[in-house]
Amino acid sequence: MLYIVHTTGKCNLRCKYCGGSFPPQLVPWSPRYDPRLLKELVESDPDAILAFYGGEPLLNAPFVMWALDNIEARHYVIQTNGTLNHLLPPEYWRRFDTVLLSIDGVEWLTDKYRGHGVYRRVVSEARRLRRIGFTGDLIARMAVTEDSDIYRDVKHLLSLGPFSHVHWQLDVVWSDRWRSFPRWRDEIYLPGLERLASEWLDAMAHGEVWGIAPFKAVMSQILWGVYEGMPCGAGRDAVSILTDGRIVACPIAVSEEWALLGRLGEATPDDLRDRVPVGEPCTSCPYYRVCGGRCLYAYKERFWGDEGFREVCRATQGFIDLMLRAAPEVRRLLSGGIVKKENLYYPPFNNTVEVIP
């Protein structure tokens, strides 16, 4: 099971997607529980994945270090904005299996949404992580807006060098409505994905598998069935522990009653599994086996209304159609030994990459 631990509700940035810190009355800015209760819960699960989240998790770097030193888990993950990496000593960075750094693509785009100078700081820190010996999966995690060009921005991040994978999420969950999401989807996003997929296949024909996380993960689902239901695991086998000790089904559902699963010290891993199901219109959709409902929070809250929800679904369906069309060629490359399964299969464990943008 994946345990996403909020080390704080505070953030040092005010990105346009979320506005920065959680209100302290919803997510206190430091843990208010006995950390031994977290240790007890995680260590009672032999397959535990421990991920650090915020706010900005490194604003409470001592808690991260305590957990790495004292809580045994199968894998360790951190999602960070990449501006405070110096607060964690190198020996701790080397213990992570996966590090996700928030960066949205080219410099002007990242800085427009995250703040002046953020792009250069994140790229510098990504390169520094490699220099100090981090050998795990270093993921550039993008938030995609109507200013994004998915082809340009993914190719740019792949070209930088330190990142092993690029992943993206569409900024369509709790943001304001875009000027025209359907136009952006049909004129920029899906054509960009098609161009990316064509070049991804061309590279694969030469034995090189580019680290485009959604492509690899969805192709892995089509070929081998990596996950069941919601691919991020929310409501099924991934939970979030808030700083006040509440356990919720999704890391951004910090006040919604449907997400509350229990409290530290009162719940076991078995109590937390398979608690928040997805229903219609998703479960009867022909894309459900791959999409799994896309996003539990978006499914439950639907800030854009039912029609807005369906418009985003059409983007997901177009993306999955691209991967379904590519699957026969990928199978051929696998059977011919040009591509190895271990280079394509992704993610190897639930590393907080939500799979479906």
C-alpha cells in the first residue's frame, strides 16, 4: 500500500494552480500526532511505500529524516518543488527510490506559474541530485495549462539530461475553467501527443525507450495489466496521512467527508483498502480498464460540472486511443527482442505517478 505523508501544510511558493499553502486549520503546518503511530501503521504493511508530500515537504526536513531513519518501508518517495533540496543531506537523497520535482516545461512557462527563477533552481537541483549520487527515478512532474505545448515541453524536459521520466497532470481538477479547454485539447494537446507518440515509437524501433511516464504506464496497462481501478490507487490501495492524524483517500481531499477513512492509531492497512469506489459513468465506459476513472477527486467533486468532466474525459480517451493504436507495433518490438519488458514496464511500484493525466 502507498502511504502519502504530509509533513506540513505549508509551502514556500504560491503557484497559480493551488495558491500555495493549505490553510493551517485544515492541514496544520507541523504534525500534531505521535510519529510512532505512523511507524506502527506503515511497518504493519510488508509492502509499504512511504511518500513525503506537502505543502512543500522539505519545510519539515527533520521529520523526513526521522521517518527515513526510523520507519521501514519497501520504497521511499518524495514530491517536492525542488527549491529547498539543500535542507536534506546527500545521504538521505540517496535513500529514495523516486524523487519527483515540479517543473512545467520551458523556462518562461514554469516561471509564469511557479515564480520567477523557479525553473533554473529546479534544473540546477536536478543536476545536483545526480552529482551527489542519487541513482533512482528522477521525475519531472508537470502541471499542464492552456499555455502548455505538450510536445515542446515534454521534449524540452527530456533533453535536459538528469530526468529519467517526465510526467504531467492537466490543471483541470480544482482550477478555474480555461478560456477554451476543447480548443486547446483538439488543436494543441492531442496533436502534440500524436507527434510525441510517433517519435516515441521511432526511438523504440532503435531499442531506446524514452521516459515518457504516461506513455509507458498506459502501454504497460494495455499489455500486462499493471493496476486495477483508479491507477493512482486513491480509494483502493493508496492513502494520505494529514498532519492532524486523519487518514484520507486522496492527498488533496483534506476537507471532504467522502475521503475520510480513519485516524492514526485507530486503523490498520486492511481497514483502509478498497473504501471509496468509482461508479457510473466510468465503470461502464469502454476505456475504464485503462483509465480506471482518471482521478478520484475530479470524479467526486466535478468542479467543472458534468459537461466539463466529459470534456476532460475526451482528452483521456484520445490519449488512450493513441496508445491502443501503437500497441501492435510495441508488441512486435518486444517479441523481436528490440525492446525489453523491463525497460518499458512502468511504474515498477506505485511511485505517486498518477498514470492518467
